[in-house]
Amino acid sequence: MTLATQILSTLPQTQCTRCGYPDCEGYALAIAADEAPINQCPPGGSEGVSRLANITGKPILPINPAHGRETPRSVAWIDEDWCIGCTLCIKACPVDAIVGANKKMHTVIEANCTGCELCIPVCPLDCIQLENVSGTKTGWDAWPKANADKAREAYEARKARLARLAAIEALRLGQL
């Protein structure tokens, strides 16, 4: 197993981009290439930094506040009375945890939501809120490995789905 693969398997897989990379894999590759410090993942928290330090041999550092802070795990919740069905949140969700149709109300599949918060800034009506689902637990105490594995599978499935759709569109346009 490569260093990048070990690092990737240690990250929480929220795909939140708070680390400054487009996904957890990008951050893992940057750490492995010694291009990023190990303290840029607020969802992994201090336990995540400790795990990364163990793998990389780097010193344990506090979470860099420029990337956020360690907080309890939350999931998104859509006020369905206000949702206009713009689909912007669906497009922003890295794990396809939001369902709905154009001009129809959307909802979050709570069991699939990673709490990445990427849906919040794109909502034109501010009808998406975060709900604490872990009480006072933060980092890996709030986000078990089984959740991370499920989130990574969902992210990979979404990437594959989007690639298929792009290929179909390219074929339709005669670009392949």
C-alpha cells in the first residue's frame, strides 16, 4: 500500500474541500508528496492529525484554524417549505445525499450526508441548515470508519456517474 493510499484511508472522506484540495484524495496525495501539512482536515479533528502523524512520521500539530475548527458532526437539513427546487444543492453535494427534481422540493438523505456544508453557500434562499447529530463528539469520535468508507464509496459512485454523463454528452455532441 502506498503512502498516499494509507493517508487516504485515514481521512474521514467528507469531501468537504476545507483542506484546500478538491477532495480527500487530492489532500492525501499532497500530504504524501510533502506539499501539505497534516493538520488541514477539521472533520478528522485532532485524532485525525494524530493518525496522520503516525503514518507520516510528522509531528502532531493542532488543526490549522485557516481550514476551520473541529466541531460535532452535523448533517444538512432543507426547509422543504422554502425550497424552490433550483438543484444547486444537488450539484454541490459530493456524495449524492440530496434528492429532488428541478422546480420540486429537495430533501437530504440524512444517512448519506457527510456534513461537508458545500450545499449551504449555493442555496439562493438560505433554506439549508446544519443539525448536530453527534452531540459533543467531534472528529473520529463523531465519524466512525464505517461512515467514512460509505462516504468514499458514494463519492466514487458519483464521480463515475458524472463521468458517464459527460461521455454520453460528448458522444451526443460528436466530440468522441
